Amino acid sequence: MADQQTEKENVGQDFAQALAEFEQQGGEKREDPPVGAKVTGKVLSIGEETAFVDLGTKSEAVIETAQLKDAEGNLTVNVGDSIDATVASADPETGLQLRKRAAGGGSGGSGGKNPEAAAEIKMAWQHGIPVEGVVSGINKGGAEVQVRGLRAFCPLSQLDLRYVEDPAQFVGQRLTFKVSQYEEGRTRPNIVLSRRAVLEEEQQQKASEARSKIQVGSVVTGKVTSLASYGAFVDLGGIEGMLHVSEIGYSRLAHPKEALSVGQEIEVQVIKIEKGKDEKKPERISLSRRSLEKDPWRDAASRFSEGTEVPGRVMRLESFGAFVEIAPGLEGLLHISEIGGGKRLNHSREGLQLGQDIRVRVLNVDTAKRRISLGMSGAEDDREEAATASGGSGTSASKLAPQSGFGSMADFFKNAKRAK
């Protein structure tokens, strides 16, 4: 009895001494680590069933003494030693429960007989703690992964957030997984892993942080994840937004791929946020890159004064004429009477082709209505030459317009003014 009393007194003195040394070091205690976190602490005291470990956190940490003994039952650590452990559980009353981590843990095998590793993986499955493993091979159904010397399996559908076309790229990589299934076997446990579960948790955390920063009017940087005929999807950091093709820029696009590419980083503005009906349907975020660009119509009149000849590209062909882009975001109408060179056309496509590069003359710019009237470059000179050849050198080109047509757009507007 006296020996036991003396032993208890010594343990108490050791604990008090270790605690006093820690308090003398000063410093504020850190927040408690989450379940699954890998920690390193100092052994404060060792009892018959549990040992106290100092992690420098607000809550006390304890570990089963049995985990600190070898196969013969001898203690492998002393008071004051440091140990590596994993947080198995956290309780406001009992504090942090730890589980000792073995040193090393590479991918070397041991014939499937590794009870300590199996126990750790089982605990990770029970508490949702992530584990690390090295992808050692790929088969028809998924990936073979070595976790603490034990063979595990990760289905291809759980290897990434999206379908992986070439899973062999992961061979040799050390990745983090969640244990989705654990079953005891005769020679080794059957372990099923999911990397997708880890990535989804990370994505949800990023999405939560992104949502707190995103609001209508915010200007953010995102990465283009996919392209469709109607627009582009942009990752804003765990949450996706939709950039409609009409909001990519002022220039008219037939497809977003004309201006964007997958993986490209772009700056966009949030123009609308629609809340989802339920958790399965998240909010819809509408984006715009056009709103960050300068409106080309602001200085259109000064840039393109009447009579200016400029190059253009045919963007649309209609029965009444062709729309020609003379600058990014600026399209003018080239009336059908200007296309035929005096010949009557039934449709503008009879004289022009979509995407054709031509030279045009600016006839009128109406910035209020955002309209530009165009004529073919050199058309007026051709009409003057035709007038001279007919013996009317002093007659204006507008009076010599062909009777079968409407003449140029300029003549059309002048005749309309005279009629008034």
C-alpha cells in the first residue's frame, strides 16, 4: 500500500511539475483542433488507463495508456516526451480524445496483416477522418490505393468531382480520401475510398466563403470551366456563375469560343443573383464582362465622322441589307441599294457573303438610337463617273440615281427631306 501511495504521489508531482513548466512558458492557448486533425503533444502524466497530453489548446487531451505500450506491455514513452496523435473525438466535458499515430506509414505492404493500420483506418471510417494513400494502379472498375500498407479500392466515379478520362494520371500520386466502406475480412479488411467526398467538402467550404463575398455589383475573378452555345460557366471559387453569350462583350458572337477558352481566367461583374428553390438547386448567379468594358457608342460619332471610309466585316445578311461591323461592338447597316452597284437585288446575300471583309463609307451616325448608316466605299465616285459619261457633268449624283432603284442611303434621306 505504501508503495502504491508513493507511486501516486510521484505521478501527481510529475503532472504538477509538467503543468507548471507549461504555464511558465506563457502564451495564449490555441483553439481546439477538429476531429481528424494530426497533432503533436507533450505527455503530462501517465495513469493506469489514460494519459494526459498537452497540445497547447484550450481543452485537455487524453489518450489510452494502452496505446503507449508495446506488445509486451511496456511503456514506450515517459512524462515529458512528445507523441504524434490524431484527434479521434472532441467533447466539451471530457476534452479531446487522441489516438496515437505510428511513425512512417508509407506504402510498403505487410501481407495484409497490419492490425495497427487497420484499427486506424477503421477509426477514420467511423469518425469521417480523411486518410492519405498512394495510387498504385488502375483497373477496370477503379484505382488501387495503398493506405498505411493496406490495399484499398477507389471507384472511378469517386476519384474526382467529374468523370476522369485518363485515370492513369493519378498513379504514383499521394492523395487524400474518405473511407466510405470498411469490412473485416479473413486476411485483410475490405476498404473502399472516396476522393470525391473530400473534394466536395472542400468545394462546399470554398463556396460558402465565396457566397459571403459575392453580391450584385461585385467584380470578381473566375476561371472558365465549360462553354455552351448560349454562354460560359465560370468558377468563382467553389461556386459557378453563368456568363451569357450576349454579356461576354459588345461584339456580336456566334459562339462563346470565339472570345473565351476553357481554363481562361477572366474578370466579371455579378449582375443578378437568383436564390434556388431548395438545397439541390443552388442560387443562379448571372455574370457580365461586357459591363466592365467601355461602351463603344460613347465616342462613335467622333471616331466615325460622315464620309469616313473604314474596313468592315459582314456579320448578318438580311433582305433589306447587310450589317457590317466597323469596330468591336459597332455595327452599321449597309442598305441593299448600296450593295448591287446599281443592280436591283432581291436579297443582300446576292452581293455579299457572311464574314466577308469589305470597305464601307460612313453616311450617318445616330448615337441616341445606336444606328450607323453605311455605303459602299467608292460608290459615290462610280455614280459621278456614270453621270459624266451621260453628258451631265454638272448634275449631282443624287439626280442621276437609277430609276429602277432607290439610290444610295444618303440620296434616300435627302429625297425624304425634300418631300417634307
